[in-house]
Amino acid sequence: MFTNTLTKKGKVRMFLSQVKTVLIDILNIKRKIILAQAWKNQKKKRRDRDILIIANGPSFTTELAKNIIKNREYFDVIAMNNYCLNNFSQELVPDYYLISDPENIETENIEYKKINIELNKYISKESIKYIAPYGKMWESIKKPYLQFNDSQNLSSSNIDPVKPRGYRSNTAFKAIAISLALNYSKIFILGFDYEYPRKLIVSDTNKIFLKNEFSFSEEKIDLSDSFDSVAHAINWWAQDYWHLRKLKSSNVFNITKNSMIDIFQRMSPDTFLEEIKKIKK
């Protein structure tokens, strides 16, 4: 069950978690040194191309993918999570692949185990720069090109990958922070729908389900073990939207028609395709 910060118990639990994060960060000097050294030169580099973040939402269509493939030389691409399951993933191979869900490394779920075999094989491609949280467990796929601090302190406004993040744990959020830290002047994020509140379903017995849609599949998930009520679920996602404000940047463009993300400049897919034509000239 996710922490319910609508309750006193949940608020205390969240506060104690943040205190723990701060203390661990102070004591973990080795992590600080390793990450600071790893990111020192990366932060100084100026990138000669823009970057596309593929967030795997249903709005990232095969048509968009085909247009990116045709113009692949003009962009760097960062993919994430189960991107490898897309039917165009062998043609549209990313420069960077970011994972941060522990289930992509260790899981008891049989379906996830099958996916992870495919994921490991895909990320092992020599051309892909693998990005993951700091820690030995993430090196089981291959040695990461870059690692980041994946601890969370929501009382902070930090977005620097070297320090505990001040925003919620979502891989797309982390991809934006990493792209900003890598000094990309324009960051286009596609498939960043993040419209979970629209996809909630309440059954006749008041059980909560989610119609979870991706660019590669969709599924109906029972959320009863995660949330005790609709209020709990909506509040949980509301915090995601709220803390995402810390990543606001004029460099970030959300390529969307229906995304519920209202922090970044919006650009329709059609306008984005016109933007690609301008870059080619």
C-alpha cells in the first residue's frame, strides 16, 4: 500500500522517510564522490543536437516513430522502462536507455521475468548508453554509462542527478532531469500522457482499477493493494503533478494533444513534425 499523506500516520511516515534520506545522503560520502566525478565533465559538455525522450505513453504512435527514424541523425534519443517491447524498437534504437524500476532487475512476477530477459538483451547492445540509479544491483545488466542519486527528499527543490531528487519517483521525470543536466538546449518528450486520473475505474464493489495504456500494450490493473480509496489514488498522483513543477524549464517541450501534464510548453505532434523539417533545412 502506498503511503497515504491524507492521514496523520501517512504524513508522519513521509516526514520520517525524508529525514532518513537526508541522513543517509550525509553519511554516504562514497556515493557523493563517485557521482560528482561521473557528472563533472558531462555537465560541461555542450550538445550539438536536441534530445527526444520517449515516455512510452499511448500518444507515442508508430507514425511518430517512423518520422523520427527518417530523421534520426538530427536527434539524440533517450528511451526508458519497457520501451524495447515496441514493434519499432529495433529500427529506432536509442542513444540512452534509462531504467529505475527495481522490478526490471529483480522480480517474482513471471511475466516481468520474461520481459526482463528481452530488456537485458536489448540494453546490452554496444551502441546504447545505459543510465541507472547508483548501486551494484543495477550493474547486473551491464556497466552503466551514467548513474544518478535515486533517493528522494520532497522538501528539497533539487533536480541535480548527483543529489537526492526533490520530485517524485517516475522514470520520465528522471529522464527530464538527466537531459537538463546533460545540457541539451531543446528537450522534446513524447508519449508523456500521464493521465492516470482519467483512467480510473471503480467497480460495483468499490474496487479500484486502472486502465494502464502504453505505446506497446494496455492492461487493466487492480489497484486495491496500492490505494485504499479513490481519494488516496488522486492525492498520490496530484503530488506527482505538484512536485514535477521543480523540473519546469523553457528547454522542455511536451509533444501532446491530451497529456495532463501542464508544466511544460505544449506542442502538437503535427507541429513537432514541422519542427523536424525546419531542423533539416
